[in-house]
Amino acid sequence: GGVDSCIVAHDLLPLYREEGDDRPIPTFTVGMENSPDVMAAKGMVDALGGSKYIDHKIRSFTPEEVFDLVPKIVYHMETYEAELIRSAIPNWL
């Protein structure tokens, strides 16, 4: 769903085909169900040709999972900075 990921997938598709590789490109998204980032990622998969060209996996998480993770993230990152904690959540899942 991110701009950089979409550009990479868009640019890789023709290169895969030139090499004779017809497998779908694997892509991954982590987010809360129906969140803007997950919806944008689904939109990009459709724009890039759907499941024929993109093998997209989504790891959805719940608020409860996040609340359980915050103490672990704070401990390991040794910070209470909200933006750092928020950005670390998908990596811990």
C-alpha cells in the first residue's frame, strides 16, 4: 500500500515477465482490518492486475494485540516515544 512498495511492484512486473517468470510477485501488508493502509494495498493489488500477478498476504491485527505488545516494545526499544512505538508494531507481529 505504500508508495515505495507500489513503485517497486509496478517496476518488477515487466522484469519478471521478460525473464520468463510468470509467478505472482509476493507482497505483504500489516494493519488493522479495513484500515486505510490495508485498503490502499488492496487497491494497488487490483491496479497491478490482481492475484494473477500479485500474491498478496495481509496480516491483520486487533487493538487488543497492540495493547498487549506495547509493554514489550517499550522494553526492547527503551523508549516511550509514540511514533517509534507505533512504527514498531507491524514488525513485532
